[in-house]
Amino acid sequence: MKKGELIVSKIMNGTVIDHIPAGRATVVLGILGIDHTIKNRISMVINAESKSMGKKDIVKIENRELKSEEADTIALVAPEATINIIRNYEVAKKMKIKVPESIARIIKCPNPLCITNNDVEAASRFAVISKNPIILKCEYCGTEIDDRDALNALACG
Amino acid sequence: MHDLISIKDLNRELIEELFLLADKYNKNRHAGGFEDKVVAGAFFEPSTRTALSFETAAKMLGAEYIGFRSWEGTSLAKGENLADTIRMLDNYADCIVMRHPNDGAARFAAEIAEKPVVNAGDGKNEHPTQSVQDLYTIRNSFGKIDGLTYGFVGDLHYARAVNSLLLALNMFKPKKVYFISPESLTVRGEVLRTLNYKYEALADPNKVIDEIDVMYITRIQKERFTDPYEYKKVEASYRVDLALAEKMKSSAIIMHPLPRINETDRGIDRTKHAKYFAQASFGVPVRMAVLSKILGGKR
């Protein structure tokens, strides 16, 4: 591969999520609820070279602009990710994600006796009680988890 | 106050207001005043004292009391989920008192119901009205809650009454709190991290017994263990006997949310330290206070 050559071609319109920790691109897509059933074309690079991270993952979603609240949901697994909104091949907007105050539905409470694991209508909800390091507290049963636990407990994973 | 799900829904001022109401109802148990109200008791898990004291409290306030005491006999046995059962009770009653084996079930029920929900115990999580009853017992014994040394003995990991009372003490100024238990049954980290007073965990009560004003004993919560082998390992791992009780300060009291199994020597019943039956008797006036506050109105 020649120096400067793009592994995945530029997209005309859509969203590029860069600086995802290596190996977590599929988790990011899972959190965003993006899979083969949507119409948009998705490109994904795993283990791309990165000066700052050594290795990183990149995701490109064509013809869909992520909203900032959607972007924030990936903060747990990719806190350093940068999100660029692309319009007509140009970066129209740069978004920096921030850890949200609470996280609903995407993480399964690891406590098997928590009501969120025992009623069809109950959905998980965690309060973010610390952002660095990340500590989440189940708003129903009080169970606390860190980012590693959260990654293991991703409801979609 | 709309719902009472966690002891953290109360503050010191509200707790002291409940004490005064409980004093009033203790003197006049057949107080009435809520004849137009219906209280529903939804007990999805066994209960003797809590269920009966809520029912008695509702009736003494003049309210109608409806409800059930087990899964059997309800549509839950046919597979109905908790949310639908709560919606039904929400239509029938002015207040829902609920006990449930799942942690967080009361908060979920409160999100479903428009009427107030009172948590009568949810899994290993919380039991806020027990804490008001416990604090009322301490206040009636010492005239205060601040400045005392507390010793919690037993299963501090799964006992919801302990969990709520430890959180309640954040609103007061205990001198020191000792956690006396086998290591595997000590206070859960997420509770420990929220405590704002001085505490120390230890295994042998003899070292601190002469400092303690309030000893709070719990049984091992067998029903909360997901692994029976883990329960077997700690079964009968502690017991408060008469010899230990005799080393206490003469003014010290021993409390227990009951039921008790083998963790206390029944000889203690005859000592002046034993306060657990008085503690249980306060269930009715305290729950009258809670229900009257929740059902509302200046009656």
C-alpha cells in the first residue's frame, strides 16, 4: 500500500467515527443499533495504524448523520473517539463525545436478581456516578460497575 | 412525599415528623380519618410483621385494606408480569405497599403506578419503613440517635434492613459504627462508599462490645444466596450469646428486625438489653405515620 493511500475510500455524505480503541468497532456499531438490516453502507477498519493510539478502529456510515446524543452513547467504549459529519466529501462538523449523565437500555445489569432482568417491561438504566474512571450505578438495584464490566454487560453484545 | 422507595427519599426533618406522628398514633391507635381510602398490600414474598403491621396500620387509620400475601392465587402464577399487576392495583387503591424478591422492583413499580408506592422490602436492596421503625426504637430508648456507637452484627451483605438503616444514619451523627461479620457477609461496596460517618469492620465483637450502645443483629438471609454452597459456608458463622450480652454497657440495647433463627441466645430475651419485641411493636404506629403522610391531607 502506498503512503497516504486510503484503506477505505472517502464518503460523500455521512459520519466518520475515528479513534475507536482497536477491536471495538463492532461494539460501537452494536451500541448504535447499526447492523446489516439498515440500508446505509458501512465501512469498518480494524487495527488501523495510529500515531496516538498505536492501533485504532474507524467506522464510516454513509448517508446518516449521527446526533450528538447518539454519539454520547459510545463514550463508554470509545471515550476518545472523534466524530466527523461529512457533507459533499468535506468535514461539515466535528463532534467530541462526552460521557452522558445516565445510560438507558444498552447495558444489561449484571445482577441477575435486578428487576430489569426479571420483567419484560423493565429496561436497564444506569446513572454515571464517576466519569473518570467510569463508574455506573444501576438506578434500580444499586449495583455499581466500571467500564470493563460495562463492556461485558452490553445488552447488545 | 409521594412514594417511599428508598430511605433516601426521606430527610432528617421528615423522619422526625414521622416520629411525632408515630407518638400520636401510639397513644391513639384507633385514630381513623382515612375512611375514604384503600390501601393495597402486594406481598410477592413471605412476610409476617411487615405485612400484618401495614394491614393493621391501614385499618386503624380507617382505610380499607386489600391485597395478597404470595404469588399463588394471583395472575402472576399464570405468567402476568409485575407491571400489569401494578397497573391493576393502581386502579383499585390509593396507595400500594409492595414487597418483592427482586432488587429495584419497588422503584420499577413506582414508575408504573400513578398512585404512591411504599417499598416494604425489595430483594436485598431496601426496607425503608423498617428503618424508620428502627430509628424510632433508638430514639425512644436513648432520646437521641446522634452521638451513639452502633454495632451491626451478622449478614450485612444481603440484609435490606441493614442496608436502609446504614443509609439512614447518614442523616444523623453516629459516634462510630462497627460492622461485625464474617468477611463474606460484610457491607456491600456500593453501600460502604456512600457512608459519611466513621466505621470499622471487624470479625470479633468482644474487642468493642463495651463501646456499643446499639447492637443490631440480623439473621443470615438464606433466600438471597444464589449459590447454596456459599450459604453452607457461612451458616452458623456467628451467634450473640448471653455471655457477650453481659459485657455490654448497662444502657446498651439489642435490636433485631426479626425473624431470628439461631443467631441470638434466647436467654437474652430476659435481659434489659433486649429491645427487639418493642422494636416490632412500633411497626404499627410507625406505619400508620407513613401511610397517613402518604395518603395525605390534614386529618
